[in-house]
Amino acid sequence: MNATTITIGTIAAVISLFCWALFLRGVWTMVRAIAQGQRVDSSRYFPILPRLWTMLKEFVGHTRMVKFRTVGWAHWLVMFGFLIGAIFWFEAYGQIFDPHFHWPVIGAWNIYIFADEVLGLGTVIGITVLMIIRQLNHPRVPERLSRFSGSRFGAAYFVEWVVLLEGLGMVFVKTFKISAGLEDPPIWTSFFTHYFAQLFEGSSEYWVTGAAVIKLMSGMIWLAVVGSNIDWGVAWHRFAAFFNIYLKREADGGVALGAAKPMMSAGKVLDMETADPDVDAFGAGKAEDFSWKAWLDFTTCTECGRCQSQCPAWNTGKPLSPKLLIMSLRDHAQAKAPYLIAGGRTDMGGDEVGLVDADGNPDEAKLAKIPEAARAEAARKLVGESAGTGAIDGELGAVIDTETLWSCTTCGACVEQCPVDIEHVDHIIDMRRYQVLIESDFPTELAGMFKNLENKGNPWGQNSSARTNWIDEMDIEIPVFGQDVESFEGFEYLFWVGCAGAYEDRAKKTTKAVAELLDIAAVNFLVLGEGETCTGDSARRAGNEFLFQMLAQQNIEMMNEVFSTAPQQRKKIVVTCAHCFNALGNEYPQLGAKYEVVHHTQLLNRLVREKRLVPVAPLGEGVTYHDPCYLGRHNKVYDAPRELMAASGSNLREMPRHGERSMCCGAGGARMWMEEQIGKRINIDRVDEALDTLGDKIGGDVPQKVATGCPFCRVMLTDGVTARTSGTENEGKVEVVDVAQLLLESVTRGAPEVKRGGRFLGPIPKPAPEPEPEPEEEKAPAAAAASAGATTEAKPKPKVGLGMKGGKKPGAAKAAPADSGETASGDAAAAEKKPAAKGFGMKGGKKPGAAASSAPAPAADAGSTETGSTEAAAAEKKPAAKGFGMKGGKKPGAAAKSAAPAPAEQESSAAVADAATESGETSGAPKKAAAKGFAMSGGKKPMKKPGGAAKAPAQPNAAAADAGVTAPAENQVDDADSAPDAAATADTESAGSVSAVTEASTAKAKGFGMAAGKKRPGAKAAAAAAPAAPATAPETTPTAPAEEPTAPEAPPTAPETTSTAPEETATAPAEEPTAPAEDETPAASSDGSASNGSTSDDRTIGEVGASKAKGFGLAAGKKRPGHRS
């Protein structure tokens, strides 16, 4: 230390104090400006430890920066050089006075000297790489290809050169110490400077002081300049990023995706019941309407342009750049801050309400003290048609252009890539909320969508009655809550179909594919049908928060009713729409509704792993996969769809932009309902990428496919493929499909007789009631029946339509009705004495909650009246019915079974009548054990293989021939109010076709239990066909089919089928040996107990041959329950 070093040191120290003052003033100004934002809720601060841990991980691990790998490690070196290097930087205060100076104690440690070496070199190397990258991506290349387009290069260059000088200062101070002989550390601690110092051997001590001054003063200049420019995010992020990461929206460390931020004002969530527009801020219409966390977001932006490089709007020529939007908001907020700090405020009309005198007039004296630039900035609109700084009628243009605001698809690519956790999407939605709820200024296309959502509950404006149309096109029975079932008990999943899945033709293919796969896998599910409305995703993303809340509350009420009897862990929903998946799983919990929501690709993937779905043939087709934004980025579901495609044998080719960097299809953010007027259409850009990826695969014999997992994406991509291939050689050679369709095709290809799983039994066991002892004469036939039904073979794939025996396939000609028999005159008289039908008005039906009768429905006569005195007598003896009490009906939620092949038209109706007569049963038959499940007589059993011989009818009871038409009395559990319901009125069995069909002349119908030849419910009646050959009177006498076979020695001639649920096969015969002979349980009846909690042995409901009615067991011509006539 000498006079020279003391002088130099003193001057540097004084300058540094002045620089520190400027910097601290800038910090105070920034803090005061940020404080002008709205309060935030306390969840931003807590829990403390998890948030601190998240901040530490992102800081040390650089988990956000490494998404751009080279930039990530280079920035890591610079960051540690700046933060930890500050220790060596402050050491310069001593070195400018004394070249020998180092920190006491630790300064002499070899590890300290080594750290000085590493940090100095790391800073120089890291910042050099970053400077090169900035130049390689300079906007001198076409602007939209540069992520730095629009960034402030002056500020960036200043920061980069100062960092470089600081790093070089650390290296040269150590080098000159070694060359001047002031220290001689081990070579391993100075692996670079030891050799570099040899170039300056014999240097003076003053060189150390000079290097220390450069190291110190470079930092001081940086502090002074940055403190005077609080809008330099490229510099301020060094400090603000720590707070921004800690205060991020998701306490678990996730990015601000998934659920949209609730609309808040002054730290409280607004709802449509209590919100007051005169007090609360509906969204963000002014800078001060944003929360202070949003202001911190604006300040923290580093202008790196990662968000811009990934934005689908920016990359297709739209005016939106997430980076430029945040920069514009930051510049506006900081410029307006002096006005806000002084107390200035304006109302929605633009009148001053903050700085006013006692009479409420603007206080001009106080306003005059505010800088003119701040007052002019305060008068600017936040969103308007004329963005920029050009004067219009003496006023500045709007901060954000309208087209910029509405170009966002809310895909979340910007949020996913931001290294400092800025919440771009939340801020955009907040501005949209103000435009919609306060200004009523939004794209005209959205007006129709809002109206449809309010009036019809779906954006297409379709009637709710059409939500179940897709069910009518299925060959399996799908229970609808409120129509077919009244409780979720026993079901495993609520299948949320969604608006697109119910109304949009392309999306309906996905819906039907998923339903069929769930049926094959024995998953027990139901749907809401007309009770379902839009989740409100599009409304919320478009800014109509209150419409979203209205739709959400309506759905929550409905689902609470569905899940009223289910424990929390059983409230499971499966959805096919990524937007519904996000809304139900992430946004409805904000309103107090918590469910376990899974995407169909997740559930199907699990079923494949559990071997409940087995792809039997590889597709081998070229497929590329498009990640839906609301499935991938918003919910991190990337693997499940790809694993499904791999399982289905697809040859997957990934597009360049996939996974978390996947390109949006253009449908999100309510853009599905708006036209693109500027730039290239986003879906076209994505389709171009998909077609380039498939490349040489297109044009072959096998159509190539673009797979996805969202109906919105499918619509957009299909439109794009059509636009790109129409009129070209590739037209029709590229198809857009859902992943579920690929799996279904793989499961069913090459396997025309897919094994059906029936219904999943579910984890809600219920103790089965003890069966009543049966007469000794029934035990032997019961044992024989059990052994016959223990093993079955694969049954044929169900026919399309309702699977009714004798019913026509949709689009096919109607089968000719059989000839009718004589009408039993006693039936009409007995019908008049029957009580009025309840429930669905079905014969044998019951009102919900009553016990079902297991007695079969009497046969229909020529006049479609099914009455008889003997039937009335038998009905009086029937115990109370349970379930729906429908003859031949299947338990709601159970898998539909294949319809038996319709009998040949030339088959003699007399033969059928004879068989029916022989299997008759008297009303005095011994009582059987109580039927379980829905206690429906004639439950479904495996059909005979097509072409096989029909099962021989059971030996007739001697008394049956004399009984005529007599329903067997079964011993059921009595229900007080269901006794009158067990007997339905005659008019509930009225015919809907021209020629009546009797059960004596044809086999009992499958599906909904309609007689052969009857028209399908809702279908137009076909012209009556020529009647079959008339039968003799004794053979056409209506006779109830036998349900108590007494001839076990007659084995079935048709091959049996094996159930796809092996764990449930033949459990009924093994566990209930005393079941009546009627209750012959096929192995394929694995569908039963999950619907009402009973086990598989509760459903030993049999039938004779394939003649028993299936489905709901409705009489011929009756409409399906829950459907409008």
C-alpha cells in the first residue's frame, strides 16, 4: 500500500458509493411501482418450504434454462460467476488499496483460490457463448425467425460486456498476483492463470491494483446504469427472478398452465353472485387492474424470446408475440407508475377519481406535479384497435392491439418455455375478461358461441336431446343416468362425452371407439346423456368468466347427484376431450368440485397393461402424433398416447415439434370458433409439418394417419389435411384419427369374434342375500343347468343396431313379421283389473327403488294385447319386483350381448309354437330362490354360434299344457310399494308395427326384448311383409316360455362361448348349487353385480335357448326408456 494505491482506491470507493445510491434508488422506485398492482391471495406465499425448495432447484439445477441446452449451461456459468463471484468482486475494495489483500482466513485456502479460478474462467466462457448465440440469432436474418426480434439490443450488449469485464477482472487480478510474485498457489488451484502469468512475468504490483479497479468499476457502472433504467429486464432479472420463481402460481413448482387463474380483485376470487363492477376489477382493463405479481412478471422479463420462438401465432404471421406483449405491458406500467404512486386513478369512463378536491373535481395542482409523460400514459387504453405510440386525436394509441390480444390460442408454449416463470396466458385471459364483461368488445364470431352456450349448453347450438344420438348407433347398451339408471352405485367411471364427442361427426367416431373398448375391457361406465352440458372451457378462455361459472355450477350439481352415493375415491370420470379433461380436473376444483379425471388414452393404456385389452394384430401403418396442447403441455400427458400407438403396432414418426414443444393446432383459446384473417392458418402450418414427417410413406397402398387425442385437434387437422391434399395425388391417402381408433382397429382386426368382457364387477361388494331353499325336484336340473353354463366359447361380434333378434340392421330392409295367433279373450278382462303401470310403464317393470319381478312377460297376440285371466292370477302371486323388473332385461351398465340370428323366414311358425308350448310352465310351479341383481327373468346368456343348432328346449311341465298362458310365480323379496308395479297394463305392451307378432310363432326377441319383425324404436315402420304360413290353433296358442327346464338330459347342441372375464366364469353354479333350474348362468354373464353391488353369483338368471328377451325386455314396438317418442 502506498500513496498511489490509496489515491486510486479512494477515488474508486467514492464513485462506487454514488453508483450504489443510484442503484438503490432504482430498487425503491421499482418496488413502489410493483406495489401499485392488486393484492394477491395468500397462496402465493405459502407453503414456505416447498416454495423455497422449488426456487433452489430452478436456480441450482437451471431446470428451466436447460430446455435450450447450449444456452442453459452457458447461462449457468454466468449466473454462478455473478452470484458467487460477488465474493471475489467485493474483494476488489481491498485490492485497490493493497495489492496483497485477500479475505481473512478463507482467502488463503486452496479451495478458495481454486473457486476464484473456476468462476473467473466460467464467467468469461459462458458470456462469450451467449454473445455468439445472440449474434447468430440476430434479427438481421428474417425477423420472425429470430427470437431476439423486438428485444432491446443496447441494453443486452451493455449487460453482456460488463459481465465479460467482470470475469476478465477476476482472471487478471489473479494472474498479476502470480506474475508479480505476491502469491504462489499450487498449480491445481490455478490450472490456467499459473501458465497465463508467465506471459506477464515480473509485472508490477500496480498491475494488480489496476485490474482490481477495472473489476470493481465495471460493476459500479452496471449498478448506476441499471438503477436508472428499471425497465431493463435483461439486467433486473438477476434479482427479480428469485422472487418471481418463489411466488409462482403453483406451489408444487409446476408452471402456470392447466387451470386458468380465477378472476380476482383485491386478492379475492370473484363469483357471479357477489361481484360488483363498481368496486371489483373484472379482469384487467388498466395497468393497475393487474396484480402486483403480474407487475413483477413484467419487470422480470429477460427479453430472451424463447416464448416468441415457440408461439404458434407469431410463427404464422399474427401480430402476437408473448415477449413483445409482456414488454409493452412493462413499459406502459413503469411509465404510468408516477401517476399511480401520486394517487391518480380513473374510473371506467376515464374520469379522474383519485386526485380530486373536496367537491370531487380533479385537483389540477396535484396533477400538475406529475410528469406529463406519466399523465399521457395514464390516459392510454390498455387494449384497442390502434396500438403503438402514433397520436390519434391528440391521444396515444392503445398499449395492446385488439388483434394481438385475440390471436392467442392459450396453448401455453410461452409459459412452458419461459425461464423465469412469467404467466403470459393468465394475463391475456385477464385482459380478455375486461373486454368481454365490461367493454363488450370481442370478435363477432364469439357472440354466437356465447349465445349457444347460454341457451343450448353447447357451442354448436344443438338440442340436448341429440346428445345421445351416438348411443343409438352403437351395438352395445350404454346406460344413461336418469333414464336407465338412477345411481352410480356399482359403476366405475362416468364417461364424459363432451359437446364435440356428442355432436361433431368426426369426434363421435372417437366416442364410439372408446365406448366399445371399455365394453370389451369390462369397464362398467355410464353417461349423463341430456344431463351433460359444456364444461365452459371456451367461454373461460374467451374471457366470459361468469358464463363459465354458470356452466360449471350446472355440471357440478349434476355430477354431485351422480356421485351422491359414491365415496371420494370412487368419483372417477373418463373424458375424450383434452379441454374437458383440463376443465373437469383442474378448474372445477376451484369451485369446490373434486373428481378423479382421466383422459381416455390414460385409461386405455392402463387396460392394455392389465391385459384387459389385447391388440391382436399390428397395424404397421405410418403414423405421426400431434400432442394436444391441453393434454400435453397443460397436463403433462405425453407417454400414454404413444404407448397406446406402440401397443397397436403403429409405426410412429415424430414431428420435429413434439412433446412439450409441440405446435398448436389453432383451436385453443376459443380460436376454434373464430376465423383467422391474418397470416398463415395455424392448422395448415401444423399439417404441413405432419405431411413432411410422413414424407415417402404417403402415396402407398395403405393410408397414412395423423393421430391425436383431442376432438378439437382432430377437427382442425382434418380441415388442414383436406385443404392440403384435395385435388392432389395424395387426396384420400392421409387420415386424421384418434389414438383410440388405432387401438380399436388393432384389437378387432383379424378377430371377427372379439371376446366381450361384459361389465366390470367393480370394487363395491355387497353381501348377497341367502337364497331360499328350493324343492328337491328342482335341485337336479339346477345342477345340470349350472354345469352346462360353466364353460362357453367366444361369442360372435354383436350385430350393428340394437342387436334384436329379427330386428333389422340400420340401413337394411325390415324383416317380414310372423303370422299372429289367436288372442286370448281372458287377457283383456284381466288387464282391466291390473293397477296402473309405474316407472317406465313396462310390463313387469317397476318404479325406481322397487323390487324386480323375475317372471317372464306373456307373449303378444295378433292385436298386440298381452292379457289373460291366467296371467292376471299369476301376477297377483308374484312377489314385489326389484330393479327395473323388466322381463329379459339386462342390468344397466352391463355389456350388450350379441343378438341371436334371426330364424329363417321359411321356418314353420308351428314348430316354434310347439317348442314354446312344450316348455310351458304352470303358475303352480314351485317357488325359486330370490333372483339377484335386478331380478329380471330371462337374463342374458350366451348365444349359439352363428350357424350352430339351437339348444334343445327343456322338458315341459305336465301342467304347462293345460295352463295356456301362465307366467311362473317366482319367490322374490317383497317390496311394499312394488306389488302393483309388478303387473303392467295391457297398453304398455301395444304393438308398433302393422302385423302383430306372437311369441308362440317366433323366438323371443333380443336387444330390447321386441318380438321379431317389430320396428326399431324411433325408426319408421316398414311396409308389412307377407305373413308366414298359418299354424294350427293348438300350436299358436300363446304360451309363456319355459323358465324351469326339467329335462337336464337334453344337452345344448350349440357350442358354448368362453367369457372374457375368466375370474368370474361359472361362479354362479359353484357358489349357488341350490339355484333353480331356470337360473342357468352362462359364463359370459360377468356383467352383473357391479351395477348394484351384488356378486356374480347373484345373477344366475337363465333362459331357454336363445329365445329369452334381452336388453330392457320391452314388449314389441315399445320405445326405448328415456327416449322421446
